[in-house]
Amino acid sequence: MLRTPRSTVMPPVPAPIRKHVAAAFDQIFGRVVQSRNIQAEPDSAEYLRKLCLREGRTELRACYPADICNILLSIGRYESRPPQMTKPELERATALYFARS
């Protein structure tokens, strides 16, 4: 059986594709935030993109905005308050989402 070596390095993604992916991610983020009635700061989508690409992650997945918003909604319910989409809350939600065991 042939296997790909673990040390295989992925080539960098060209800038035009990164822009397209970022725009699509931001559009998904906007739709999710609107559908869940969460008040977001103007730069929340860009900040979430940066958080999702931290610590060696190299791709933005379409599921991230909905999953992170669901965590924010759960935190709000647990703490008996409306959900908040601030930078500290986004950091908290992404830390929970990308937690390592």
C-alpha cells in the first residue's frame, strides 16, 4: 500500500484564490449572523477568519461561521444573556471549537 509521506508540504495558495475564499467566507458569515439575529461588530468576519487560520490551520471551512455562532448562542443561553459577538467572545468560542484533547 502506498502512502503519502507525513512531511508533505502543501504549496501556498495563490493570492487571488485566497481573496475569493475570504469573500465567500465573509458572505457565509454575514448570512449566518443575520439568520441567527446576532449583533456583530463591523470587522467580526475578518477577525474570525484570522482566528480560524491560527495555530497552523491553513483553510477556511464553510462550516466555521455557523459552528462558531452556535457556540456563541450556547454561551449566551448558559449565562442567561443575549449572545455577544465581540472580539473576546469570538476568541472564547474559537478556543472551544478548536480545543485539543
